[in-house]
Amino acid sequence: MIGLGSDHGGIELKNYIINWLKENGYEVKDYGSYDTNPVDYPDIAEKVCNGVVKGEVECGMLFCGTGIGMSIAANKIKGIRAACLSDTYSAMRTKQHNNTNVICLGGRVIGPELASEVVKSYLNAQFQGGRHENRVNKITALENK
Ligand code: RB5
């Protein structure tokens, strides 16, 4: 199960990606927002990230105008490693190296076809562990300081 959330700047791209995920056999949970009325992206980031931390969903995808506000908010939540993405290489590497559990995309930055390729690259990648596990553990240690 993948958890998704957006503000008004990301809702159109979120809806496209929800359809893309369903067509490709993924189950989704939409944490809102559900219309184009303005909402504050930290509120939505919190809902999706809590879903990830509690294990309601395996990973999260957040959408705002740039993806940046969502990623800043998501990375404040303990246990979340969020990346703001707009290319497929970074999407693959952030899963392989950072074990990212939330990705953030900008509905005003990338188009739907590139966004679905970014999502595909992320979902098809596996965390590589090893030396990267040690580094991710150091990120967790920073969280606990
Ligand atoms: C909303 O206008 C916009 O600030 C938001 O979607 C996002 O881009 C913030 O980072």
C-alpha cells in the first residue's frame, strides 16, 4: 500500500499518479486533500508521514507546487527520510542509498509522464544496505540527538 497526499499545488499530479499506480497494480491510500481549495502542505505531510511511521502504508508520496515544502515538512518527522525528486536517476539512488520512505514531487515543476517515470524508478529500486545502512543509521542518530 502506498500513501499519497497533496496540497492544491500538487493535487492534479497526485491524481494522475494515483491512476498510474492503480493501473500498474499498486494499492493506494489517499490522505487528501481531495479538492483544489488551498490547504497548508505541512498538515498533509504529517498525515501521510504518520501513516508511513505507523506502518499503515509502505511508503509515501507527497505533492505540492515544488515538492520542496512537502519534503522539508516530511523530514521533520521522526523516522521519515524524504527526497524531493525530478529525475529518474535520483529516484533510483535515493532508494538504493538513503532508503527513502517518502518521495515528494512538484506539480508545478514536472509533467505527469516524467513524474510517473520517477515513481517507477523509485518503486523498482531496492535499498542496498551495507555501507549505506551505516550511513542511514547515522541519519537516525542525528534525529535522536
Ligand atoms: C502553495 O502555493 C505552494 O507554496 C506549495 O504548493 C509548495 O510549492 C510549497 O513548497
